Amino acid sequence: MRNMWTKLHEKLMEALRAVLPIVAIVIVLCFSIAPISPSILLCFLLGAVMLIVGMMFFTQGAEMAMSPMGERVGTSLTKTKNVLLIAVLSFVLGVIITISEPDLQVLANQVPSIPNLTLILAVAVGVGLFLMFALLRMLFRIPLNGMLVGFYILAFGLAFFVPKDFLAVAFDSGGVTTGPMTVPFIMALGIGVSAVRNDSNAADDSFGLVALCSVGPILAVLVLGMIFNPNDSLYVPPVLPEIGSSVELWELFAHGLPTYIHEIAISLLPIVAFFGIFQIIMLKIPKRQLKKIIVGLVYTYIGLVLFLTGANVGFMPAGNYLGQVIAGLPFSWIIVPIGMLMGYFIVKAEPAVYVLNKQVEQMTDGGVSASAMGSALSMGVAVSIGLAMIRVLTGISILWFLIPGYAISLTISFFVPKMYTAIAFDSGGVASGPMTATFLLPFAQGACIAVGGNIVTDAFGVVAMVAMTPLITVQMMGLVAQLKKKKASRLGILAELTDAEKALALLDDDAIIEL
């Protein structure tokens, strides 16, 4: 029991370090260039408290339940050696966990032109198909970068044949489907499959599932755009709260709480049921370990309810209003550096980012530290939000950013170790989670309203931008690490040479190989 409280205290400290910087930025803005009403500020602060407590419980629950569940399911699936069974069950699992993903619900509620159910089902089928492809890729040892190049060429080819209203939403959907519900389970699924393979490339291939699962929704929504006739629903901004007392403040959150208690219960139920069937038929986990998983699921449930209530009720209105105020200033360009600063810190508060960073550190035996991953993601997201704000101010098509960005990241993938490519493309999906959907996207929408832009074409796409830039920054980190390793190896060889051989080697690097 004492050990559990120690772990929760550790998670609380991590949550505080993640959330407090963005709270500080918003408070400074509120008392300087972007004044907001006390009602919105109080909602934001109470939402921040719920985010911190929610992150504490979620990260502990993910370690205790979601990751072990995914690993065991992946291991048992692979051991069957039945390719058809693996394909069918991975498709079903992909559909189930996508429908369960809270981020997708948040995005669907904000998209005015597509009915929620239509968008969710299209995205779920896309994830199901690509989770199936991802597991089959691991089993048949197909290179990840080749598959990514092919699928992204197909995606950008389709992008020229769909209405503009679908374009940004399609690429956004690829980011939001890999959120706090899906990432721990999918990443652990890959680790479970690689554990059974037990070959030299198994560790490299354990990453990449999230990367492929992010492509599926993009293609699915692009295809939907070619066959679906969207309605002309108008964008409805978040309702800005007006609070007269502390009781009214609590009532506002109390009104939203039952909604997320119900939503998260529905979200977790299919995953629990799927795991329960596996437990009965194949897993046979001992009771002691099963109890630990059940406690972890309770933590996960409590954490997500608190996190999403705080994000949706407290953060979304604040983000929208701040965007309107800052973009409405005479010097509206200042929203670009402010957005970059927010992006740098807000990615640290994404629940799934914590899961990714920890698993990367474990699978690489500390070769890629969690802090290095965090820095690479923060820099990538900062750049992406800056570019997204430029889009809002200018109305430039998102393709002018996405095509060069993916071209660069896919080109780099042929020059860095395979693991860095897989980690990079996984991190793109992970970075674009609930904080992006509930704060940065409303922030962009508010700015778009202030400058008189088109919400669907100019403001949507923030999630897609956040999902793109980490692909470059994380792979660049791998490229630098590879160059350092080569340099260290070269210096090590030089140290063993005679003076004459050193002089020859320094004149011609190829001479080292000859010597």
C-alpha cells in the first residue's frame, strides 16, 4: 500500500511539471495582452487541477493495466501462428479501441460538415485495417519506411480529389485516433508480438504500430470525402461560461462530469470485454496479477474522466477565447510566437506522450532517454503550432506544409536506424492528443474567427501539423546519434593506428576500412 502511494506521488509530480508551465503562460497572457473574464479564468484553473489529478491516475493506471493487457494479447495472438485469426482479431480490436478513443469524440463534435457517427465509423474502419496491416508487417518483417512511403503517396494523391472541407479534417483524424486510450494498448501489443519473434530486428519492429494506425484514418476520411455529400452545418464555438459564484463554478463542472463518466465507461467496456474473452480462452492470468490489472483499469477510468472533464469544460472555452483576443490585437502576428510557446509546453501534458517516452526508454535500454524524447517532441510541436498560426492568419492551404514536411521525414527515414523511424512516426500520432484537441484546436478556431477566416479549411489542420513535425525532429535526433556513433568508432580505430597510418586515415576516411 505504501509503495502505491509512493508511485502516485511520483505521478503527481510528473503531472505538475507537465501542466503548470501552460497554466503559467495562460495566466501571464490574461494579466497582460489578452485579458479574459474571471469566469473563464476560474474555469481554466479548476480544469487545470482536474487535469493534474487525472494525469496522475491515468499514467499509473496505464502502467498497471493497459500496457500489460496489450503485451499479453499481442503475445498470445502471435503464438497461435494463425495468420487469418491474427488479421481478423487485429481488425476487430482496431475498430473497438478507435470507437473508444475520447479524442475522436472531441474532434467529431467540432467538425460541422460531417455527422459524428459517420466520421467515427469511417475512422474506426481505417484504424482496424491498418492495425491489421501493422501486425502482419511485424510477422512478415516488411520494412516500415517502404509501407509509409507508399501509403502517404496514396494519401496525398487522393487529397487532390476531395473537397477542401474534408482535407484538414482527414489529416486531423489521423492524429486524434492515437490518444490516451489507444496508444498504451497498441504500443504494448507491438512489444508483445516482438517478444515472441525474438530475432535481431524484433526490438526495431516493436514500434511502428501507432505510425501505421495514424495513416488509416487519413485514407478513410479522404475516401469518405469522395463519396459523401457533406451538409452545410455551421461551426458552433464553445459556450463561454458566465459564473456568478463558486457554487455556480462547481455546478458547471458537476454538469459535465456525468457525461464523461458515461462516455469513458462506454469507451473502456469494449476493451475490457475483449481482454476478458482472451483471459478466459487463452491467457489464464493468475488471480494476483489480474487484480492488479483491475485496479489499474479503475485508475485509468478515474484519470480519464477527470482529465477530459477538465480539458473540455475548463480548457476548451479558455483556448477559444484566448485565440480570439490575441488574433484580434493590432499586432496579430504575435499569436505565432505565443502559439509556439504553448505548443512547446502543452505536449508535455499529453497523457500518451508519457507512455511513449517510457516505453522508448525501456525498449532501447536507455539509449533514447525519456527526457531526450520529450525535448524532441516539444521542439517539433512548437514549430507545428507556429506554422498552424501562420495558416490561420494567411489562409494558406495545409498541403503547402504537409507535402514538404512528409517528403522530408520520409526521405530521412532511409538514412537513420529503423528504430528511430518507427519511434518518430509513432510519436507524431501520440503528440496530437486531447490537449491538442481541446485547447490548441479551439485556440486556432478562436483566432480564425477573429481574422475572419474559414474555420474548416484554416483552423482545422492543427492536429495534423502537430502530428507531422515530430517525425522530422525525432529522426534528426537519430541522425545526430548515428553520426556521433560513427565518429566515436572512427576515433576508436584511429587510436589503434601508428602515426603514419593515422596521417593516411585523416586524409582519406576510406583508408580506415582498408587498414
